[in-house]
Amino acid sequence: MKLFYSSGACSLSPHIVAREAGIALELQSVDLKSKTMKVEGDFLAVNPKGYVPVLQLDNGELLTEGVAIVQYLADLKPETHLAPPPASFERYRLQEMLTFINSELHKSYSPLFNPATPADTRADREAYLRRRYGFIEQQLTGRQYLFGDTFTVADAYLFTVTNWARPLKFDLGAFPNLLTFQERVAARPGVQAAMRAEGLIK
């Protein structure tokens, strides 16, 4: 299988999941600004949506959208417990959290990366993120990970998105549980391997 990714983007989440599950992936780097790939040319020919991640299966079929990809990868290795069993209530809880991270955190960061975003819009998004992180802070109280002591695909996604706060100089000091979570996840061997492969750490 091949993962189309951009270093440090949301595609880091399925990359982490694959490393945690012991699934070998061929990596294809994508320049999101030019929509080109270092090896094979026009990325829009691969994904007309124009963004990562994209997972190319061994049969050539393509799967897009990170929350779908991470669950697909987890289901390939159910013994890793990266996702609860399909159709279980716990699986719906996982999907609930993945959706929250996707719509409330991930999308709220997007305008902060655009230097043309007006100051008042930037301030509004930062305030919104702080309110949403308040929920995450409560969720992490007394827990190592979002659902207890077991690392799941939702933790990989939360870690990836929250990692964007650093280059954006977005202060998360009001969320000690979240900061401890970030440190804990960053120390996992699978996470370190993914970040090293993407050039995020040495």
C-alpha cells in the first residue's frame, strides 16, 4: 500500500496508525501548494480533492479522508486494538470523537495557516479552539489517552492536529492534561518512527 502524504499535515495521523499497527507503507510525498508529487507528477490526477491523505491499496483502489483511512488500517490489524470492533457501541464512540476532532479542531486550525486571514477572524478561531480544547481537557482527566489506557486512532489524530499549535505559536498552556498527552504520544516508538520518516524529528 502507498500513503500520499505531506510532512506534518493531517496525513501524519494514518502514518502513525500504520506504524503502530506494523503495516508497511510506501510513502509518496506531496507538495500541497503546487499539487505535485516528488516522483510521479500531478497529484490532482490521484486525488481531485487536492489534499492528503490518500491511501492506495494493493489493488490500485484509492481511499481518501483521514478518519476513514485510520479505521481501515486499524481493522486490518484488530489485534492491536487501535479501534474497537466494527458495529460495537465503543466503535461509535470512537467515530464520535474522530468526527469532533475533524470538524471542531482540524477545520478550525485551517484559517490560522493562512497569512491573509484577518486578525479578528484569527482571534475568533483561536477562541473557538480554546473552547473545544476545554472538552478534550476534561476527556483526558485521569486518563492516559482519550478512551483510557489504550492508544487508538483517535489519539493519533488528536496528536497530529494539536501538534500544529507549536508552529502557529498557539498557546495551549491552559490545558495541562492535553500537554501531558502530547508528550506521552510523542514518546511512543511508532509515533517517533512516523515523525522521523517525515523529517519532523531527527
